Amino acid sequence: MPRITFPTPDTMDAEQRRVYDKVVSGRRGKIVGPLRAALYSPELADRWQALGEFLRYNTSLPPRLSELAILVTGRACQSPFEWYAHRAEALKVGIEPTIIDELLAQRIPQRLSESESLVVRYARELNQFNSVSDTTYAATLQHFGERTVVELTALVGYYTMVAMTLNAHEIPLPEGEAAAFDLPQKDMA
């Protein structure tokens, strides 16, 4: 069960409804996940959806590379919802189930192209260490260039925010779907 209720079209105020209508009429076609919570702050939700749309669909990274970075981030952040949603997207863009299974196990898949391997290494380091080693950064920069490295960093950061929002509010998976792993433990000292 989520920790908060979510605004619905019949309970939204005019600003919430404006943002809702913008999202559902756009590329996403629906509001799921963290935007359901963000709608409590329509300005936040509107800016969030615009940044998310750019990072998901309009960077210099092809969809396959974006989805690899998102899966690494979802798993590193222990976000069952993010993993669930982007596992499906990864399959749509042709990422093999064996690669997805390796990422789920938090291992670096062996059968990756150079581009894929760099994205996975970069995303793993950024999630694990909150930065990237000089070696990985230099290799990624050399391979992709400055624009793509900046966009990749932003993509990982954005999906970290998504994962934290999903986890903090315990936004549930669709009914009937099983989580690939549990939420992080909440009983913290």
C-alpha cells in the first residue's frame, strides 16, 4: 500500500488537472509511478515531467543505452517499481533477458558492446560511489563525448530521484505484479 493517496482526475484542482492532461496527452500517455505523488505540487510535477521526457526520449543516448543506465540505477537504489517499469522498457528496445538478469543480480554482463559496457560501468560507479573513477570517466568521455557524458550523468541522477520517490512513498506495482526484490529496510536507527 502506498503511504499517501494519489490525486485522481476527479479530485484534482485546476493546476493538477492541467499537468495531468499535459502528461497523458504526451509521449507517456499516462501517469504512473512518481508523477502520481508529484501531482501534489503541480509546478514540481510539470517541471519533473518535462525533464523526464527530455532525459528519457531526447538525449544523445539511444534507448538501449538509456534503459541499461536506468536498470542499473533502479537496482542500485533498490526500487522495485523502477525495476519493474524499466525491465519492460528494456525488453522493448531489445535488451536480452540474460543481460537483464545479470543486472538484477548486480553483476556486469559479459556480452555487452563497448558502448553498453561503458554505460553500465559509469552508472554503477555513479550509484555506488556518488562519483565516477578517473579511468571510467576518461573512457566514457573518449567514447561518447562531452554532451553524452553530461546527459548520462543527468539520466542517472534523475532516475535516482525517481527511485527515491517511489521507495519513500511505497508506490506499489500494478495489481498482480510481483516485485523482483524487496524495498530497502525501513527500520533505521
